[in-house]
Amino acid sequence: MNFVALKMLVGDRAKYLGIIMGLTFASLLITQQAGIFVGLMSRTYGAITDAGGIDIWAMESNVQFIDDVKPMTGTELFRIRGVDGVQWAMPMYRGLIKARLDNGNYQTCIITGIDDATLIGGPPVMVQGKLTDLRRADGIIVNDVGAQGMLARTAADGKTKVPLKIGDAIELNDHRAVVVGICRVARTFNSQPVVYTTYNRATSFAPQERKLLSFVLVKAQPGQDLAELSRRITRTTGLAAYTQPQFVQKTYNYFMENTGIPVNFGISVALGFLVGTAIAGQTFYQFTLENLRHFGALKAMGAGNRMVLKMIGVQAVLVGAIGYGLGVGIASLFGFLTRNTELSFRLPWWLMLGSAGAIIVISAIASMFSVWKVLKLEPVVVFK
């Protein structure tokens, strides 16, 4: 009977393709928009995950996310180092700085200053040069996207962009800086270039303030409970202290609650769900109406409602699997083709699982209209 059900489905080629197109569109729109949303939100906390080997981030208590910097006095670093359970604590400066380009324009960059001695909190991947080269005079490391894009030099023809390379000098807040390396880091939410240098050099580049310490990066002693150590740092110093996953979640929650990003992408995902349900449901219903005589004949020959439900279920599973596979495949191809652009796209396994769940629901809703019509069908109607 399953073979008969599939033969009935494939036999009406136009409606068969129509159902698959509706489910493919729904799968594509849901997966693609959700993938862009996940990719965009991952940029909000990329700077946190880039700093590997950090157990706890300490900061002012009213900091809301990674770029909401509230400077502290340098003495807070020594207070945290004195907390029981802390193996080491290193300073980090993070702020915005203006780079003067060779054409006279200015470009705002994110500058990160890491500990001069240990270079804790540096970029995770070096494309060119070495992290230790930061100890050279006026040395900075620039991310590859910024070096090739916003910080690139203008060629003699006035049109061609020449990427920054090791040995080039740029001006940061009226200070000379020499590129000693190119790194690869997570793209920032605003797509601004990222510059790394030592902590003391970063504070000299930055506008003069009384407080310049942005964060304290803490490593716990072996065997320490990180949540308990965070609470101990807060009790001792009055500062906020978060484990790395907690700080990621805090930053993520800020953008979820205070921006229109979730609503905008949520509307697109909901639209894909509704359109896919409407197209697949209507086409499936028309397909069932045109095949009522076949279902009636089967019921007249002894096929019960359970058998008919199984046949419709097989049809729904087939078109749902094909539509889901095509939609996710096109979305994955879209992500692959845009991997080197400003567009953010990520497709984790749980997102594909969620998309599959949405297609299952759409297929179930679409088949329900057909099921109701077939269950009410009396076999005698076929022979009138």
C-alpha cells in the first residue's frame, strides 16, 4: 500500500512538484534567516571567545556587554590578584580609537591592549607574523578583514585598494604604529577593524583618562569552582565577575533584549513557516480531492481508516524530506558562497534540527486537511 501511495503522489507531477517547492521555500527561508540571525548574534560576543584560556572576566558592576566598557583604576588588578583561589590575573584595555588613513580620512577601530609580559588575551590565530612581535617598538597586530578592507591603502591610481602588510606604519590617535602581524578574529558586530597591542602602549594611544583598566582576565587555581570564585571576587572587591560562558550569555541577552534583531528575523522565519504551510497545505488538499475516487475505491475494497492514514503519512514524509533537504542544501550553499563577505551566516547542528522540526510541523498541518476529507469519505460515493 505504501507503493500505491507513492505512485499516487508522483503520478500527479504538477502537484507533487508544487508541494515540494512550497516545503523547499519554507525550509530555505527558515534556515537561511535563522542562520543569519545566529551568525549576527555570534559577532556580539566574538571578542570574549577569542580570548582563550580565560576562566573569569572581572569588570565594573554596571557593565552590560563586552563593548560597554566602564574603566577601573589600576589598583583593582592587585586586589583581584590577592583573592584566594586566583592563580593569575592580567589587565586588558578595550576601547575605540581613530586611525588616520593615507587619504586623510579617519576610521574608527577597536583597540585591545593585552598584558605586556604574558600577552594573555591575544588573537587566537596569527595569519602573518608572531604574537611576540608586539614587543617591538610601536608594534600592533591588525585583523585580516580590517587590513584588507577599511584600513587598506589607496594605490596610485586612486581606486585600487592595497592591503596593509607587515612593516606598514599607520597613525592611531596622533601616535605612530607599525604593523608587525596580521591576525584572524571573529568579526565585530559593527564590522570595525580590530587592533591588538600591549597594554601600556594601548593606554598611551588612548585619550588620557584617570581610569584606563577595562577588564581583568583571571585564571583560577586548579580544582577551583569557577562560580564560587566569581562570587568570592565580587564579595572581596565589589566588582562584577563572570565566567566566560556567563559573560557570553550576558552580552547575548543584552542584544536580545535591547535591539530589534530578534523581532526582525523572527518575522522572516514566521513568514516562511506560514507561506510554506499555505502552499503545501493547499496543494496537498487539491491533490487529495482529485484522488478521492482512488481512496474511496481502496476503502470499498476493505482498506480501513488506519491504512489510509498511513498512506497519507507516507506521502507527507516523502515530500517533507525532499523539501527539507533541498531547502537546507540551498541555504548551506548560500552560506558557503557568502563566507568571505560582510554577511554573517552560521549553521550549527541544532539549527538544522530546529528547521527539520518546523518542516515536520508544516507537513503534518498540510496533511491534516487531506486526512479529514478522506476520513469522512464514504466508499459508496465513488460508485454513484
